[in-house]
Amino acid sequence: MTKAAAKTGVSPTALVAIEQYFPAKQRIIEDDLAYRILPLGMRSLVWLMRFNSLRTWMIRVTKNDTPGLWGGMLCRKRYIDEKLIESVDQVNAVVNLGAGFDTRAYRLPALSNMPVWEVDQPENIKSKQTRLCKLFGAVPSHVRLVPIDFDREELGPVLASYGYSVDKRTFFIWEAVTQYLTETGIRATFDFLAKAEHGSLLVFTYIRKDFLDGRVMYGWENIYKKYVRDKIWLFGMNPEEWPDFLEEYGWKVVEHVGYEELAGRYIRPTGRELASTPVERVIYAEKV
């Protein structure tokens, strides 16, 4: 995983924090912790977005630069929240791979007594630990922050050293991470996931291969130049290839959705006009 990936861990939470400035009926996701968990510099930027004119300008700039990015990030977070809450009685652990500044472990009442492991690159873990100690006095006791060098360390042994056991029926979150890995890295992660307990669940996002190959831009030319051409985004897959790929590792697809469908679920009821994007999709899977 590139070091550039570590720098992206804060952006999705910043968007969620900005979302809280909208009236309650217009919010795509509720998160009263997002602003407070952010590092100081990002909090300063988000604070400015309380002004309607600046917020509208920021959303318009993002729409022009990367159509569907704003709404897509919010929709995928809402979707993962819902799947996690729905399944909380079916699992006895949560592992968030590439957690960034995600707040689920601290704001969802359903997880208050659930052991959660948040895994990320050391710089993100250190920064998040600092913020959690500021907010709560210490990292909440049900959470383990797990630093890992994804390029040099194996996920299984590192998690085991922090008390995780593969015999726990686990809800795995792998949000906005797969594109930063090589196929070798993807398969190494699935080698670990193949050992998961029967009935474990996995939600992950991925980027379409035709975009990474440069065959279809979907209006994301600027993202292509910044992330693909500079080899920050490395992995993508065609949607129809995932069922067979997952079957190799003992997983089956439960739901496979695009962001246009998620926009219909979460954006349309708010009355807001936010584009969706076909570049990224989300899969919900079960260990068989």
C-alpha cells in the first residue's frame, strides 16, 4: 500500500462532518462525532463549511472535478452502517481494515459492547489515538487500534498479537482500500479472510477495472491523472468477476450494488441533487 494512501484516511470523515451542517431531514448520514475526531487542521476547514455559501461552493467544485464523489462517499458509509447494525446479533467481533478516522466503533450504540479492531497504517493510528484520548480520556476499552505496515507485515499475525482470534464470527469492513493494493496484496488479505469463521460478514468497496485501464473515464479524468497515472490506485476488477473470485476464498456475494442504486435509497429521499458514480461499487458477502 502506498504511503499516499495514508493521507486519504481523513477525507471521508471530513465529508461526513460537513454533512452535519445540513438540516436533519436533508442529511444522508448522521454522525455527531465526525467533526470532533478530525485533526486540528481538517477541523478548521470543516468549520468554515458551516456557512451555506461556502458549503454549496465546495460541493459544486467537487461535482465539477469528480462527479459523484461527494454523494458516493456518504452513501457507502450509510450502507455499511446499516449492514453492520442489521447484523450485530449475528457476529461477535468487528474488524475495520484501513479504518482511517471512521467513527462507527464510537458512535453506534450497537457496538458499545462489541470488541472492535481498527487496522491502519501507523501514522493514521497514532493520529487517531491522539484524538480519541482527547475526546474520551483514553481509547475506549472495547476498541483495539492496530498499526500495520501493509507492505511488510501479515495481517493475521498482527491482529493475533492484539488479541484477535479467527474463531470469532466477525463483521469485516474494508472501505475504500482495495484500489491502493496490488493484486498480490488483495490476495494476501483474502488468504487471511479465507480463515474467517463460518457466518462472518464482509463489506468492501472496489474500483472498476475499465476505469483503471483507462478504457472508460466516467467523467473522472482528473482522478485518473492524479491517482491512476501516478500509480496510487493499483487494483480494480470487473463487476462480473467477483463471484468467482470470492468463491475461491470461501465467500459468497449477498449483495452487490452500484452507487446509483444507493443514491436512490439515501439521497433521493432528502430532496437534494447529488450525482452518483459508476466508478466505485460495494459488495456485501458472507463466509460459507
